[in-house]
Amino acid sequence: MPKIGRFTSDEAKAAFLHGYDTVAAHWPVPSVDIDVETPFGTTRVRKSGAAEGAPIMLLPGIGGNGMVWHRFIHDLSRDRVVYTPDIIGWAGRCEQTAPLRDAQDIATWMVAVLDGLGEERVHLAGNSYGAWLAGVVAVYHSERLASLTMFEPSGATFAKPSWGLLLKFLKAGMRPTPERMRKFNKWLMPGLELTDEEMAVVMATLKFRSGVPWDRPFTDEQLGAITTPSLMLFGAETVVNDPVHGAARAHEHIPSVEVETYPGIGHDLLWANPDQVIPRFLNFIDSHDPVRA
């Protein structure tokens, strides 16, 4: 049954918000927080940068929030507007009031956010589960996207995830400690070393009960409905998905897609290789923006 996301206790919520605000205070560029009303509740969006052209909107990986982009926001917002929303139904500064029942509700929520921001089209990008969320929007509302980018899409984006992967995530969530979570993170994203502040947010997030549907593999028909120019970036050594299979399905079914796989890099694609990935992303969206092309 669809649910509304919630913390397990007031103490857990207070701990999370303290950690969230601590990370937010270190945001390296000028920004403004915007609360957008949607049919599913209020969505918190941080706006950074200023320039002409379609803005960038970034969606975080599972359980994440808009603050996870703080390491990259300086480069991404240098000559563009960048929106980094929290995900309604996940731990963050959104206030969910109605459940997200399915993928179509996710797309409806995102369109309501775009409407509330006054943006007709955006360059939508997501990392991991956020890549799947971005793909959902493209399936149902490609007309609202100037481009779609998936950074290391989740294991369920192009195929059913393996039982071994699911078991790893299940074990990580059982009796978690900072030490166990650091070990899990080292396996999942070896190029990302979490600060103590970031780890505090992770630990607090584990006490949040998600109100967002789980990702499911896109059908051939759904992939074919993604008519916006698309970029898929994989790490060749990822433990999350099969980049060869994902690339093949993307090439076969998405009408306009570019795919690139980075050797020696895993699911930590952005964190381990930002000097290549960020310019590749920015060049791609520039080539699909009428104001800049």
C-alpha cells in the first residue's frame, strides 16, 4: 500500500535536520531555497547560479537529498541555473501530504515542481536511483525536458537487480553502525569518502521510512517513449548494474541516445571521475540547448 514518508521518531527527524542543515551551511555558491506546492505536498528546491538557457535539475541517488550535489555545484552552476530538489517521500525538507502510488505519480510530481518554478523545460539528470526517477519523467513527459542524463543508473533501470545486490543492501540496513556503513559505502562507491557530517546524515536517513515507489525496469515501450536527447554514463566496474546490457537496451530503444562507459570506474562515477564526467555532461547539454548550441 502506498505510504507517506516519515521518520521513526521525532528524535530521528531532529538528528537528520541538524545534519542536513550542517551540510547545507557549507554550500559553496550563492543560493536560495524555494518551497514548491504540488499535489503530493511541499517540495524544497535549492536554486544556484544564473544564466540564459534551460536550467539543470539534479536528482540524487536512493535516500539522498539536494545537498548531495555540494561537491559539484560550483562547476555545474558556473554559467547555468541549477535546481537541486529534495525528493518528496524521502528524508529532506519536503513535507509529503499524499502518497506517490506509482511511476506516473512521480512524473506528475516533477511536472508540478517545474510548473511551480516557472520552468517550461529543464536538462534533467539523476544519479543511480535518481537516474531512474529522471527516466520516469522522460517516459511520461519528454516534452518538458531539454535533455535527459543518467549517471550510473540503478540496478533496476534496465533489468531486474540481482539477488546478490539486493542481499547486500538488506544486510547494510540491518543493525547499521557508522563502521558498517563506511564498509558498505567502500564496496558500493569506493571513490567516495564520506565526511563525518555526511555520515551523520546517512545514519539519520536510515531512520526514515520511504514514501517513494521502488524502481522497476523500463519496458521496451517505455524506453521508446523517451524522445528527448539522452546521455547514459556507466562505470565499467560498477557493482550495481550491467553496463553492457544497459547500453544495449538504451541504444536499441531510445530514439536519440549517447552512451559512454568509463573503464576502471564503478558506481562512484561522478565522485571518482568528475574531471571527465562533468565536462562531458555540460558539453552534452550545451549541444541540446537552442540558446547555446
